Amino acid sequence: MNTSNVRWPSSLWAAVTPAGPELPELTGAQQADVIVIGGGFTGLSTALHLREAGVDVAIVEAAEPGWGASGRNNGQVIPTLSRPDPEDIVARHGEAGERFVGMLRDSASYLFDVTRRYDIDAEAEQAGWVQPVHSPGRIKIAERRVRQWSKFGAPVELLSREQTRDMLGSDAWFGGFWNKTGGHINPLALARGLARTVLGLGARIYARSPAESFERRNDRWVVKTAKGEISGRALVVASNAYSGEFSKSLVPQIAREVMPVLSWQMATQPLSDNVRNTIIPGRQAMSDTHGELYFARYDARNRLVTGGAVIGPGNKVERIKARVTERLQRLWPQIGEVSFDYVWNGYVGMTTDFLPRIHRLGPNAYGWTGCNGRAVALTMPLGNELAKAVRGVPENELALPFTEPVPIVAHGILRKLAPLMLLVYRRRDAREMA
């Protein structure tokens, strides 16, 4: 992939966010104490926490900070995973899972605290996150999640159908739960703000420099790019869903254990105050229990930022506009005519069990993948944990449930077939509504 002239998707975030810092490419032979591959949320957070500890760190980014999933997502700050609940995580990972659950519980507040501490203008609104249930039977999901997260000290509350209607301005849902610590941000503004912050703290960021490979040489890690290389004592690979997009030889075992799924995001025209005050009047972030997820939040200009999924070739933008327009008018009849000023997409890294994968790649080397649509909140404290790991903090003190990479069998074929799962989700969702 040619990154000499990085083309940004014509997203809402790219349109409203000030340009990021001017950054050099990696050329010649360079050195750092810690090398981070990937300039998204995880890589930037790792660098931030290393610089706070006085550690020399350099980021090697394939395009520009926030170019990938970190700058394209919906910007919802959600302190849970998409499917697994705390008891699932602990059953899988034991004590490390308990530490991970604690980190996840506090992840949204952790992100908002970082934006406040460094005065990062990311349009941050800690208005809470709500997960309404789309059928009567799925209220059991909300009840289970409230019970389990309450046990681990999360500020969650079960919502009745009436409370959900008042919170969202719609009769479409049958109850749900919410977490007061969640909210939403402009994700590209957060990425660019973090980049400026870590540069100000003394880190280096090399942009437009896709890492082609890394190897262990003379007790140091060496990362190679087309124009240079950099060596370091320690290494963090934080490329997530884009791990195989620039170089198939970078981390093939990680790239093939995650399924990059295209996610479409959309932003309406700004809603008038009288309409906005009747649709999610408290400005919470919302994503529900549909397999074909319904989700929405406001941006700072009162655009409703939502999205959806589409399968099959041909005229995808117009097809998804029509589908999501019908959805919004069904959920909120008061919205009236809907027009979308921005439609864009990007990859979400999905795993087979919806759990993230965190790995030891060798001496003082770590990597992870598998955001499963929950990376915004998760990656900020995760970067702190990865920074601790390369600084030598004992494993039994880290909130990192390590596993061995397990590539998905027939990954290439399944990647082509993955969009068809949308048909399965739609059938399941329709049965739930019956």
C-alpha cells in the first residue's frame, strides 16, 4: 500500500478536526529504548505512559496517527466488551481476568481523565453509555450484565421500558442498562491530540513508514521499513485490525487471528434543537442488543452519528443511506426528513469469541489485537499496562491476560465470507422480535 500521500477517508471527523502534527518518515538507522508499531490509540497511549515514566520511546506508524480504526470509529466510550461479561472473562483467564475486568470497568473514566489531564480537545462528553434491549426476552441480558458488573463495582443501573423510553426518546426498546462513566468523543481529535501530547513529552513518531518486519538481533529488536530501521530494547505491536494491511509478513500469526470487518459510519445534518431535545435528550452514547447493531450518539454540532452494515456489491453508500434512514425514522418518527452529510468506513478487528488477544512475542516484546468494537475506552488503560510490561512490572501485577496466537483456519476464505454473517444476525434479530 502506497502511503507517500496518505488519503484520509472523507469522514465527519476528518472534516471537523484540526490537522495533526507534521511528522517525519523513518529513514536511516535509528534507536530507541522502546519501539511501538502503530500510531492508533493503543500505540499513542503506550508512548504516553512510557514518557510519563521517563522512558525513551518511538512510534512507527504506517500512515498518520488516527488514520486507521482509531480515527474512523463512532467515538463511543464504552467500558465493557461487546459480548463477554465479567464472569466469562474470569472463567477464561483467572486472576489475570479479574485484573482485566477491573481495568475494563474503569476504562471510560480513565480515557476522560487523560483528556482532562492533558487538556486534549476531543469533544469529550462523559454523558454515559446505554445499552437498550430490542426484544422482551433480551432484558435477561441487561439483568445479567447489571448483576455481574455491579459485583465488580461498576456504576451500572437496570432501566425499565419507561426509563429507556425517557432516556432515548423512543418506544422501540424494552428496557436496558446504562453505565454513567461512558460517553463519546471525536476519535480523530483524540488521536491527534494524543500525538501532540506524546511529542510534547519527548516521544518520537515516524509517519508514512509501514513496518515491514521485525526481528531479534544482538539482544535488541529491529523494526524494518522501506527507508530505514530502528532498534530497541523492547517492542510493542499495536496495529490491531490493520496488522496485515500494509505488510503480510509483519505479524502474520496475529493478523490471521482477527477478522477485519468493514464497519460503516454516518453523520446526519445537524438536528434542530426542538428535535434534538426529543432524541437522546441527555446526549448519552447508545448501542443496543441487535446482532446488526443499532447505535447512535451526537457530535458537538448536534449531528446524529450512527451507522450500519451492508453486504453485496454495487452502490453501497446509497443503499446504506436508505437502510439507515428507514431505521432512524422507525426508531424516532419525530426526526422527520433525514439526510447524511458524511458516510465512511473502516475495519473493526473481530475475534471468534469476541475477546481481545494479548500476546508475549518474545523477550520484552508484546502485541495485541481484537478490539471487537470496544477499543476506544479499552485501549487507553491497555497502553498503560503494556508500558508497565516493557518496564518490567511483574506479570502478576498486570491486567493483561496473555494467550498464544491462534490463527483462524482458512482465514482468507472466511474473510471473504464474513460479510454474509450479517444475514445470520438479521434472521436472529427478526426471531427475537417475534
